[in-house]
Amino acid sequence: MIKVNKMKYRKKPIEIEAIKWNKYKDHSAVRHFRDSKGAGESLCKICNKKMYFHGWIKTLEGGHIVCPGDYIITGIKGEFYPCKPDIFEKTYEKLYTKEKK
């Protein structure tokens, strides 16, 4: 058996921008999802809603389906990617800033 030294790491605190995506046109990077049948009547395997109500986003890793309620995060290089609400809420906390007048 090979002994491996394990290290613990913590994510560096960075501020991100994100919006909760609910429908087409909520975010300019999300396109309307088109399934192979064209009707969008099939159900999503993740959220069980009709695919017609979903979006599609191009990310650095390839394309991803966006479910209603997912967050669209702007990455540190200006890229966009979706994040499921439960993971988003465990990973990020809301920052409150005062509006400048």
C-alpha cells in the first residue's frame, strides 16, 4: 500500500455575479433549449419539468442544459456557467452593498 499525504484546501474568497434563471430571456448567454424532437414535451431527468422550459448555455467545458431555478454565474474570466440552487446556496452567501446615488 502506498502512503499518500492528503492536504486540505479552502476555496479562496472571491466575489461573483449571478442571477437566478427562470425562463428564456432572463440572461443573454442562455439560449432556448431545443430537443431532438423539437416539441420540448419530454421531461428533464434532473428537475422533471418539460424541456420546453429549459435553456442551453455554452461554457468553457461545453454546452449545458439550464433548468428553471438554476443560477447563472459569471466566472472570474467573464465566462458563464450554470449552478444548481442547492449547490449555489451551500457555496455562496449574498453580499449586501449600498447603492450609490
